[in-house]
Amino acid sequence: MNKRLETVTNWLKGEDIDVLFINSTENVYYFSNFYTDPHERLMGVLLFKQSEPIFILPAMEVSQLKDAGWQYEIIGYADHENPWDNIEEVIEARDLTKAKKVSFEDGVLTFQRATAFLDLFADAEVIAAEDQLNEMRVVKDSNEIAIMKRAAEMADYGVQIGVNALQEGVTEMEVLAKIEYELKKKGVRDMSFSTMVLFGEKTSDPHGNPGNRELKSGDLVLFDLGVVLDGYCSDITRTVAYRSLTVKQRDIYETVLKAELAAIEASKPGTRIGDLDITARDIITEAGYGDYFPHRLGHGLGINVHEFPSMSHLNGGLLQEGMVYTIEPGVYLPGIGGVRIEDDVLVTNDGCETLTKFPKDLQIIE
């Protein structure tokens, strides 16, 4: 049994949980090395306290699962079959209909599927598994880190493509299309999320939508993008100025950069996670922009672009070597523009390493 499956099985034993159903594509990938989008079809891994796991998935995906290295029992079902009938047979064969404790990802499994799962057991206590499974993914191993470094390099390249595409009159969507086209030519199949390219006043919206806004002199330009490589995400934000910028825009940029660098500097094993947010937020507040930094400092990064830990001031957890997360303070002034600077950060044994390398010094693109 691989180390990850062994870890979750040991958790089942420690909590005396008889059956765990893992359903999310991300956790299925983490524990099986198999990633697919089953669309509306049921896919998941059944794990047991006292026996080997079983993978259930559409029959058309079975060969890919075997190619990914799955060595345990597989149930492949056709579209005309009800997969819950197959699962019921497994539960009965393993004499688990009277299981005392069962578990599933409480934030993932739909009500319909949760009901179908629980109907298989006579009177079982339900234990939520999602937080526990997500915590297991927080510390990355050397292979995950190597993949994420390559994903970060591709994110850097994406920003460079975007900067190179800036010219008077070009639209946000034209620049976005150029970024994604060039990344696909490099072998990037998927972006981590919808690529963001915003010009001028639209940069004051933290989650703005790119459109046909044309670039003009004096605009701030915000790029927010990431790629998926071998199942792992990157995420970078850079803000540049086109041809000129005002004193206020420069002040915002320098404030955000100072906050971002301070939070990175504070990143080391044993540091309270929430203190990173406080470090950056205090700098932005002291500069008079506290009301214009509306979001948390960042988020965990890995198979999901947003995963544990949340880099909020409320998080009392401690940084550990091997954690990867974003640091992305921002200031957004309506009518003037916004600045966000974001990096992917890996906690090392004595500090941290910034995986995204694109320059952060204020750039005025001519």
C-alpha cells in the first residue's frame, strides 16, 4: 500500500472508522495518482479499516486507472448500471452493513449521493473527513515540490507573454488569448483558473472580468494567472504600468510591494499563519489603505489552486516545512486602479523560497 493510502488507513484505525468514501477528483488523485473528470458520473475510492481499498469508476476509465498504477480492486460500471448497486454488493460482501462509523468528504459529496451512501448502513455514526484529508495534503513531498516549481516557471512565462503583448489599443481579451495560446504551445493543457487581464480602472476590482477594454497610456495592468502541470497548480499576480503612472498609483504599488516582501520575510517554520496576514495588513493600514485591502493574504496551493491553509489573520496554525501557499496583498481604489502582487511560497527548513520569479520592481512598459 502506498504511503498516502497507509496514512489515511491508519487514521481510520485510530478513529475506529469502518468505511471511508473519497469522492473529490483532487483527493482521488492524491491518494491514487489517477486524475480524471467523470462529469456527472460517480467516481471514488472506498477505503476500509481492515481491508484493501476499492476504486469505483465508469468502465471507460478503467484502462487509464490501471496505467496510473492502481494495484487494488476495481469496479468499472457501464452507463446503464447503477454504481450504488455495485457498492452495496461490496459492503455486503465485507460484512459492513452494520458498520458503527462511516465517513465521507462532507463538503464535497452531494446530498443525493450522501443519502445513497448512508442508506447502505443500518445505523452508523457519520464522521466528517474533508478537513482531515485536506490536512494530509498540506505538507508537500519532494516530487510535488518539483512539479510546483515547474508550474511556477510556466506562470512566470505567462506574465512575460502578457507584458510583451501590451500596446496601445490592444484589448484585455486579446492579451489574455495571447498568454493562453503561447502557454499551450509549451504543453500547458489547463489553466489553474480563468486567466485575468485587467486594464486601468478595472484593476480596482479584485476579481474583475476581462473584456474589450482597450489599453491606453496611464493604465495600470493587472495579470493574475496560473497553470496546471501534472495535476498541480501555480498562481501569480503582477501589476505593471503602461507608459506612465500617477503619484498615487506609484504610492499604492510601493505600499503593496512592501507588504508582500514583509510577509515573505516572515515565512518560516513555526510562525503563526495568521501573523503573515497581520504583518502585511498593518503595513497597508499604516499607509492609509487598510479599507482597500478586502481579502485575506493568500491561500494554500497544490492540487487545488485554493486549498489548506487559509492565509487569514484568524488562522492560528503554524507554518511547517513543505507547505506551499500564496502571498498576495492588494490595494484597490475605485476610479484610480488597483495593485496586487502575488507569489507562490514554499516553506523551507529555515525560511522560505519564492517559487514564482517574475520581477516585482515597478515596471513602466513603453
